[in-house]
Amino acid sequence: MKFLPYSNGVRSVSMKRQRSPKDKFKIISGIIVIIIIIGVVTQNVVDFVDGERLKKRVNYTTVDDLRLDYRIEGEGSYTIIFDGDMGTTLEGWTPIVEELKKNDNVRTFVYNRQGYGYSDGSSGRTPEEQARDLKILLRKAGLSGPYIIVGEGYGSLVLTSFAEQFKDSVAAAIMIDPINEKEVQTKEYQRSQIITKLRRNIERIGSTCGLTMLLDKLNLDVNLKDYESGLLESSLDEFLTLRTKSNYTNAVYHELNNLLKGKSNSQVDGVFSDIPYYLLTKKQDDPLKSLGSEDLTTVYTTSCDKDFLALNDKDNVLNAIRQTIKKLKEIDENKK
């Protein structure tokens, strides 16, 4: 009698289902979708809670049906318009504004461009368009010109465009560590911003699903350390909260894109001609001094090596404002 081979043997049989690559892909995709949904829900809940928690200490009006924040302080013969650097809010001017309110006879106006603070976001505005938005905002806020314009960094581009488009509305100009349009178009600058643009784009996309909040908690987002360290404590919590929101991350990304794509073209020689022009710069022999008339231009080179001079070089910024007002008064006296 013959036995069938292995008929009395014991064999282990795997009861696990062998999944095909297609099945594995579906499972992984499902997990990713669930994580994204959880992230989106979490982001919306946090946005709602933060919106209820934070106190909106600003006035606002609408420009093209979009909210824009602003704040007016003080009274006086001159109205000073402030516009800050990329990524900063109107609170970056608070120490300057408070000092002027206390000791100088001037009116000050600070505002948030689209996407910053509580201002509504948009799909992106060029500096020229942002300057037109500012003009409408000033009219709606009831402030007539001519103005003393004070722009730092990216804000200098918006206000230079403002002066180019609305020359009769500008009595004097102060540019603080301004961005040079020609410099940002060089290959060296373009290469230096590749990683920054990538990180800002990740933050822009991630701000819809909680990823940017996570990067912030891990200290992996793009931090404006010199700005944050200079903010008053009452303003810091608000800024740290709002910088992970989609309005903010989109605004920063679009403004960086404006620089890299050369969408600012207002720095023509003489754009500030025939008015007092003060250039507070970090560069020796800054070429942007040519924006004004030689006899009405003052150039001061600061030794401060930090960014955001309005917060970190306050005395020199205040001196620039006061020297400009003094020159304006002298011009007004000579006209009498």
C-alpha cells in the first residue's frame, strides 16, 4: 500500500490575504485623506476659537468688498502714513506711533495690507494695486493729503508706487531700509530666495489643513525673529496666532512672488523730486538716493544690523520723521 505524499503531514497555511499593490495604494490613500480631513477640521476649529479669543483693536473699512484694518492716532498739521515690511502688521509701528502721539503734533495712520492682521485675504495684489487700495482706504478713513509717507522694506515699494501714481498727495517721503527693485532681479538674489519661496509655499498650502500650525510648534516655519522680539507683549500673541492662518501665509507668498517676478517698477529717478526725501539705509552710497532731488534729499546710514528698523532702530526712525517735518515747516514758512 502506498501513501500519498504528505498526506499525514502537518503544513502551516497563511490565512493572511496577500494584498496587491493596488490595494496597498488604496489603503495608504485612504489614510492620507483621513489625516487631511482631520487637519482641515482642526484648522477650522482653531481658527474659530482664535477669532473669538482675540480682540480686534482696529478700525476697518472695505476696499473692493474686502476688509482692510487701520488705526488713526493723534492730531496735527501733518498726517503720516506708515507701511511695513513683508510679513509684518500695523503693530510693528506701535512704538513709533506712541512716541509721536506723546511728543509731536502729528496725526498717524497705520494699516494692514490684504491678508495681514484681520484684513481679508485676496488672490494677490501687485505693489501698484496695493498703492491704489491704500488711496481708497485713506479716502474712506476721511484723511486728505498731502501726506508724509513712511515705508519700510516691501512697504517702501507700495509707497513709492503711491507717490508715482498720486504725486500731489505726497508732501514728503521717508524710506527705511527699502528694497531695491534692480537688486531683487539679480541672479544672486533670485537663487538666495529659492528655499525661502519653497518654505513659504509649503506654509501657504499647509495653513488649510493644520500643517503650518504643526511646523510652527516644531519651530520649522519661517520666523521673523527680529520682528517678534521687538513687538510689544500685547501685540505678540496676536501676531503669533495669526501668522499660521491662510490669509497671512497667502499674503506673504504673493508678496515674495511679486519681488521675484519683478512686479514692482516704480523706483524711477526723481519719483520723490521737489519734496523732502529721507533715506534711512544700511548701505553705503545707496543708489536709491537718486529717487529724490539732491537739495531735498537726506541720507543716513545706520549701524543697526537687525531687520525691521522701525522696531529695532527706533531712535533713528523717529529722527528721520522729525527732521523731515522740520524741513517741511521751513518750506511752508518760505512760501508765506
